[in-house]
Amino acid sequence: MADFERVEHDVLVIGAGGAGLRAAIAAAATGVRVGLVCKSLLGKAHTVMAEGGAAAAMGNVDDRDSWRVHFADTMRGGQYMNNWRMAELHAQEAPDRIRELEAWGAVFDRTPDGRILQRNFGGHRYPRLAHVGDRTGLEMIRTLQDHAIHQGIDVHMEVTVIQLLQDGERVVGAMAYDRERGRFRLFSSGAVVLATGGIGRAFDITSNSWEYTGDGHSLAYHAGADLIDMEFVQFHPTGMVWPPSVRGILVTEGVRGEGGVLRNSEGKRFMFDDIPENYRSQTADNEEEGWRYTQGDKSARRPPELLTRDHVARCIQREVREGRGSPHGGVYLDIAWIKERLPKAAEHIKKKLPSMYHQFMQLANIDITTTPMEVGPTTHYIMGGIRVDGDSQMTSVPGLFAAGECAAGLHGANRLGGNSLSDLLVFGKRAGEYAAQFAREQPAPRVEAGAAEAAAASALAPFERDGSPEAPYAIQHELQRMMQDLVGIVRQEGEMQQALDRLAALSERAQHAGVHGNREYNPGWHTALDLRHLLTVSEAITLAALERKESRGGHFRDDYPDKDAAYATFNIVVRRGADGTMQLERRPIPPMPDDLQAIIEEQKS
Amino acid sequence: MASTTFKIWRGERGQGAFTDYATEVTEGMVVLDAVHQIQASEAGDLAVRWNCKAGKCGSCSAEINGRPKLMCMTRMDELPAGEAVTIEPMRAFPHVRDLVTDVSWNYEVKKKIKKFTPRPPDAPDGTWRMAQADVDRVQEFRKCIECYLCQDVCHVLRDHHKHDEFIGPRFLVYAAALEMHPLDTEDRLRDLKDNHSIGYCNITKCCTSACPEHITITDNAIIPLKERVVDEFYDPVVKLVRLLRGKK
């Protein structure tokens, strides 16, 4: 039997990116005992990589902006598959959450009159993203981290949760191991908040770090919670494509917000060729107008490069497939051209996009102030995730809450850039508060050691395989390549059926994978454990994608290339059936209240 | 491309030795790619800390050919061709395993620095006004990704092991960002002098040259802080006045 240390909290927050930190701060502010589990060191979570900014209708740059416009933009971008209540709360509360960061020491870029500067981004009608150059995520996570360390929160660094523990249905804790020693830690807590981020590591080409293995999605699923919208995966249009070792690293949308344009190998700005009907009235129809928009001309409409990410990614994919791509299989993203329009353009680019400048200089030997970048789509974000109540962020399982990328609803079929950082703040805070309330109102948690011991034994199994078992790395790489090829940016029935067969075979292999060495900081072992989560989320994505026989937002089917109104009325739910297999259900989207419907109508023009 | 030899420090809790591995190096590869290749092929339990692989999180700090570097941002083609590459953990912190060190001391130090304390809001809606020119300096310090390479090369920590007394360049930058924040009202100068031992820094600028974010640590953060401490506590005129008035 495995030994474990017991730790008690009122609220346990799993994940220490923006959502987890904000949840922990909110819970601690109510006076309960809070534990914060980080898979890595504090301050290193994926939020640190966010570049462009956090969307909030503060109206500092364009006073025509309001929460109503932000709400309508978010719903339009999500193709109306969103949880409208979350979209409403998000648009209303984001400005306060950003201003709160300033009170905690964040230093955003400034307007000429000294307020928080806001920039243009895809799908947002007005300049709305509070930002710090192109390192907004770092500013946000550091601000939250530096505030949190003075709030009496117990931080568990480099600890990974392997299973949630339940008393009947209610979640009452979690079993985890620490990386350094490989020892087990049993958490009991009145409520648990999942804030584990996304699933990007299920794909080969991704902007996501190694931690993004769908832990929260999988933990919740195995505890009986509903997942929804899993077919909606966002492929960000602009990742690096060369050299191979950096393939997938993000190139911020901010490059296009600052005037960067996309061209194919013929030098043509191909985005003008394909502007969707529902965005036509908001989109520039010539290059001159598009440029004026990026320079703050309020009478100009935005250039087609700033259409939603799903659309831009597919246009790039089309150019490459039809032979008009760049030498390494992308297209050109050119910010250097602005020297034709601006004095001191090179200095301007370095000031506005410092990390992009260094990233290309250091990793690709390319000076973006003189040379176009080569870019292509990269797996970036999952809109789908754990189904939550819009107000409280509680999942369909009592005592279990979720916030940030691992929760679903706000973004519908496609997320607008900048809506993620504000999502983390708005719903992290709500999840923390409601989890604390739940923990206070419910009886003290009772954790049975039996389930914890079984979880520990299962986690140690990879050390005990006889013979020369297969290492987990190869299985993980194969899974990533398979998902990229068969369930990637363009999908079809036959390939996805094949993916299900391959997943079954990979699961079988994963069950027999073995690792060498001991339990201390052993990445082979960690990979073997992460693999279980990756297999669960990959199956959920594939099944949901098969079920949705239309194309919408981040989900594109070659065999059903158009939107189908019949599919606009429901979300696809994935949950574990009584027999342990994955079950699907079509869950009707509740009708929108009249006042919100009126906002959508008024903003359509 | 040809196979390259990597001499990687393997071992636990300070005990260890270099182990040789050979792996293929391809165009554009960084050192962290090579470590991952070795991990996937022949050393499944090779411990290495990393996250973003894009120079943004500051997790993969190590000593490559004896130089403090982020593994994810060190391209193979900037190292001498045809020669073996050595990779060691940071030496200024307790060793855990292979390339991983225990950097928890840094987290403890940060907690001891007085937190950000803003002045009352400037506007009725609870917001403040700051000019871009007044925040440029602080924004430079806030670029820090907490890779702790500056701590690793600081001789006060690395050679003299003054971890109990001296907070190191990272936290002098942190303190500077707070002290020079236009909204902050807290005073950290006495702490810097008495508890954080800013005087130990003798401006060798090793930290500045190690910083992957190119923060001018010594010139922009440490020296101005030293000047403030001197102005506050060692001003000869003030000292004379105090002496004449019989005050300490």
C-alpha cells in the first residue's frame, strides 16, 4: 500500500494560471482555508504565454464601446453556441476585473491621458484589449501571483492531481503526487475548483506547453461531470512554421492589430477574397481603409486579417493546400511593410511587439522589422470543456467547480482573442467565491482512504510492468500526430472513425506502458500518467466532432462544409455512461431572454 | 546533419557525474530539443524542468557549456560546431535531480518584500492616471520571467552562499519595480539596507549579462536603489546635523 500525506483545506484550487490564482484569491478573501495546486512552479502556468491582451469594454480609447457591444461581439464570434448568461456576466464584469489588477500593481500600457490603453483585436468592434506590449499574460500572472502570496493561501508547487475523490456524488478532495519526491498527497476539501487549462498537447502542432494535457477535463469526466462543446477546438491562424523545432509557437494576433497583413506566395492579400456575410458590413473592402483602422481611425472598418480566428485559419489552410503557400508550408505575415506608412517603423515595431521581435530574431534568424514571417495554424485553445452554471461555475457534480479554459460556455463555437484573459478573471473570481460559499454551507468532507489507495496503486502500475514494456513517449507522440492528421483543422467522417479505432489501440498500449527509474522527478512516469488524460479528451473531441455534422466556428467538416440551422439549437454533451463508456447527448440551448436578444439585434447593423 | 555529443549532468541531491549521449541535430534546433530527444530515446527518466519552450516562462534555466542560459532559447548553431555540449543544473541552488534544482528559496524571499501599496485612486471611478513615460522604467523590470539565472551567477549567492542575508539581483529588480511604481506609497529602503543587504552587491554586472530578457539590472535597478539608500541613510550633511543635535 502506498503511503500518503493528508492535507486539509476548505477550498482546493487545482491549477495556478490566471483562473486558479484569481479563484484562490477570491476564496481566501472570504476567510476560508485555501490550497492552490500548481502542476509547475508558481507563476509558470500557461497564462504566462498570453500575448495580445485582456478584453474589457472600458471605452478608454473609443467611448462608443460598452458591455452590450462586447456581449454581442462575443456571441457573434461564438456563432451563438455560447452560454449567453456567461457572455453577459463576462462583458459586464471584465472592466472591474482589469481595474482591480491595476490596484494590485499591474502596469498596463497607457493612453495619452494616462488611462489603460486598449488595442484592436479580431472580432472586437472597438479597441478593447488592455495590454502590456505583447506580454500581457506575464503581467497578469505576475500581478496575481504577487498579490496571492500575501493572502494566506497554501501553495503546493509541482504537484499533479491524478484523481478526484468523492463522497457519493459530491467531490470532497483529490489524490495527487509531488514531482520532486514522487510522494502521494491526499487533499480533503469542502469544495474543489478545477482551473487546469486546455488540451493542446493532444495535437502535434500546438502553442501549448507540456502541462496542457486536459487534466481537468478528464478528472471531471471521470467524476461524472458533463463536458460540452468538445468538438470546438481553436486553431490559431498564426503559429511559427520554421524551423521545425519551433513549429506551433504562437505569433500574436497583435501583429495584425498593429497593421500586419497576410499575403500568399503571389504577394496577394488573400483575406479580402473571402469575407463571411455576417461580418461584411464591419469589414474594410480596401487596403487603405484597413490600414486606417489599425491606426485608430474611428470611421474606418477593420481589415479582413482581423476576422475571427477560425475563419482566418481556414483561409490560410486553403492558400497552402491550393499551392500558394510559403516555402515551409505557411503564408506570409508582414509587419515590415508599415515602414511605407510610418516614420521610424522599426522602432515602433520593437516597442509594440518586443517579444515577437526577439522570438523571430533568436529562434528563426528573422528580423521582423525588415522581413515577413512565415506562419500557419497551430492548436491553441479549446472552447469546449466542463459544463458549468453561468453564475456560480459549479459543474454538474456537487462540490466541483471549474473556471477558465477547462470550463465551457463563454466562447461557444469560437473564442475571440482577448476574451480568454478576461474570462480567467471574471469566472475565476466567481468560482472561488461560490466554492467558498459551498464549502461553508455543506457538512465537513468525508474522504474514504480506499479510493485514494486505489488511485495511488494505479498510478504506480507503470513501474511494475514485467519484461521490457514500451515507454510512454512514443505513444504520446503517435497520439499527437494521429489527432493532428485525423481530427485536426479539417475533419471528415471516415478519418474520424479511423481515429476512434486508433485511440482504442493507443489506449491498450498505454495500459501496458512502463517506466524506468524511481519516483523522484521522473518525467517518464509523469508522461505515462498525463497520457491517460490525453486519451480521454481525445476520445471526447472525436466523438463530439463526429456527432456535429456541419461546419461551425472552430469545427470544420469537409463532408459538411456549411452551417446547418438544425445544429444551432443544441450543445453536444459528453458524459460517462453507467457501463463506463462515453455517451453523447444533444442538450438544447436555453432560449435567450428578450433583453439580451434585443442587444444582439441592435448590434447587427 | 551529424550526431552531436551531449554531456549531461545526471544524479541526485548534489551527487552526480556527466553522462554522454549522442543525438542527431537538425536545422533550427535548440538545446532543449536535444534534451527531449535524448529523454524520448534512451533516458526516459532524465529530469528537466520546462514549460513554454518559447522563452516566456523562465523554467528551463541551466548552465550550457558553463554559461547561464535558457535551454529553450539556445540554438545549437550558436554553439561551437563539432564539439560536445555540456549541460548542468544551476549551481547556486540545492540540487534535486539531473538538471533540476530546488528554487523554492526565491519564493520565500519574495514574500519578505513589502507588497505593493497604492495611493488612493485619482478619479472618482476608482482608477488612476499614469503617463507612459512614467511607467516605462517599471515596465522594463516587469519583463522579468523569474528564470533566476541572475541569482545563479551572482557571486554573493553562488560563491559566498549569503542566501540568508542577501536577496539577490532578481529581488532587487522586484524591489525597484515597486519603489519606482508611480502609485506605490510603501518605503522599502530600510529593509533594503538592513534586511536585504543591498550593500553586498559590488556591481560586477554578471546578472545583467545573464538576463535573457535583457533587463539592465545593475544600471537601472540596483544602482538607483543603492543611491536612494545612500541618500536616506548616509547623507553626510544630514549625518552632521543629526550629530550636532545629538540624535542617532
